[in-house]
Amino acid sequence: MSKAPSSGRNSRLELIVDIIWVVFALWYFITAQTYPSAARAVPTVFGGAALIVGVVQLLGNFVPALRPWTKGGAASGEEAGSPAAQAAEAHILAVTPEENRRQLTAIGWAIGLFLGVWLLGFLVAIPLFFVVYFLFVRRNWWLMILSAGGMTALVYLVNLFSTPLPQGLLWRWL
């Protein structure tokens, strides 16, 4: 039976990210329960789904039977100890510095979006996020305009017709 490494920078980083994910998702889910009933449904569903995924991902660090689903272990039909499964697992566990940088960059973008929504609210943060992302990462003006405009319209319509979205901390202070 193949054994994942118990130490090493990459596996510790993944464990830390998994723990942060679960803590944040739990906090988000609990916070959603304090919203008015009309605004509670969507955050509860997203928070609950994120919490379930995070807990399963976190358990994959400790429960070998979950590793094929959470860590990309042996493919279906392969035995965990087979040479093909060991080679696949070794490839997955050999994370390059470039892959670490890309993962940390994606986490940074997600944190930036969260902070933007928390501080500025959905109606400002969503289009601003798309503009900043496309300016720094994609550098495609047409796609930036279409994406930011489309998401702004979608967020505005959701806010207008169904769920009042939080305004953000800075707007409450003003």
C-alpha cells in the first residue's frame, strides 16, 4: 500500500490551506445564519457546500481511503500499492515551486475578492475584481469589459429582484 509523505513543505502547506478553508467555510456558514431570511439561502448553500468539500479535503490528509478523491491518488481500478499508482502519486506529490506560486496566487486573488466584498460590498467589488484581474492577469480589454459588465448586471439584477446583498463595511461607515 502506498503511503503519502508525513512531512515535507508541500504536504504541510496543503494541510494548512485545508485547515484555513474549513475554518473560513465554517465561519461563513455560521455568519450566513445571522442574515435576514430572504438573504440567507444562497450564502447558506455556498457555505455548506464549501464546508463539506473542505472537511472531506482535510480528512484526506489523515484517512488513506479518501486520498484517491482528495489528493489525486490511484486512478479507479488501480491498486494503491501498484507501480502505476505509486508513480501517479509520486508525480502528484512532487509539486514544483511554480505550481506552489500559482496556487498561492489563486488563493491571494480569492482573499482579495473576499476582502473587496467585505469592505466595498458586492455591487462595487465584483466589477472592480474583474477589472483588476483582467488588467494584471489576462490583459484582454474586450473580455474584461464583457466580463465586468456581465457580472455587474447579474449582481445588480440579483440585488434588485431577489436577494439584497451586503453593502460592505466602508459604506456603513460613511
